[in-house]
Amino acid sequence: MPSTFPIRRIVVAVVLSCTVLVSTTACGGETRSTENTTQSTTEKSAQDAALVAAKTASPTPSAERQRLAKTRFVANAGLAAGAAYQWIVKPFKAGKFKKGAKGRTFALVKAGLAGAFTYNRLKAATENAKGDPLLSKALAPLSSGIDSLKNLGGKLRNGDASDADVSQFEKVIGGVKDAGAGAGAPVKDQVPSAGQLAGG
């Protein structure tokens, strides 16, 4: 009987030690798991903040801004050139604006719309050019010529445009094309749709 008591004591001590060891390991595992969860949540928050900052910050470097400025300039100047040639220069040279010409009224209305459209697109192209220093510098001498087109749409619509007025459109459009080509932004005529023409 006395010999079984120490064995029982040893067994109880071993069982208690194992219990304490298992519970400590389990708690340590939970702590580690909680730390990992907290760390991954913190990392995710940091990544989300970085994405938001990237979206709100200006992602466009100077070269990209200049490229976009040239692209927009080419589009607006091309529409202006296409409208001026299609509905002002071409019909004028064909005699469509002369009194008694067949379809004169329709041609004059279209020319009036085209005159206003051309002026608006050239003003937009001038604004676009400000995003590119070389293009802006090339276009600067043409600003007074572009401004001179402002009221020619009304003259065309009323049938009061002269040879000099139509020549002014050709001269300004030619100057804009030359300026674009010299600054690495060549302009090609793009005839606008009726909807674009009416919308200005």
C-alpha cells in the first residue's frame, strides 16, 4: 500500500503537467492566430489606403499630359478643318452661295452652322494646345486669326460672306495645320456628323 501512493502522486503530477502544457499551447496558438489576423487586417488596410491614394493622386506624368493635349488638339482641329472645307470652302468654290443657285438656302444654313462649329473647335484646340509647350508656342500667333472667325458663321448664314471671308477660313485652317505639323501633331480633315455640327 505505501508503494502505490508515490506512483499515484507521479501519475497525477504528470496528468496535471500535460493539462497545463496543452492549455498553454492552445492559448499561445490563439494568440498567434489573433496576431496573424490583426497583422493581415492592418496590411489589408494599408493596401486599401495605398489604392485610394493612387486613384486620387494625379497618375498622369508630364509626358502623358502632353500626349493627351496633342491628341485632343488633333481631334478638335481636324473637325474644324473638315467642317470648314466640306460646308464652307467647297460649296463656295462651287458657286452654291450665289443668288439663284440651286439649294442656296440649305447651303447657307449649313455654312452658317459650319462657321460657328469651326470657330468653337478651333478655340477648343487652342485650349488643348496649352498642355504642350511646343504646340502652344506654335499656335500662339494664330489666336487673332481664330478670333476673327467668330462672327463669320452669321455672315455665311445670311449670304453676306465675301471671297475674303472664305479665304480667312482657309488661311486660319492652313495655319493651324502647319502649327500642328511643326509641333509633332499633324492634323487631318475630319468631317463632323450632322449632330456634331448642330451641337457646335
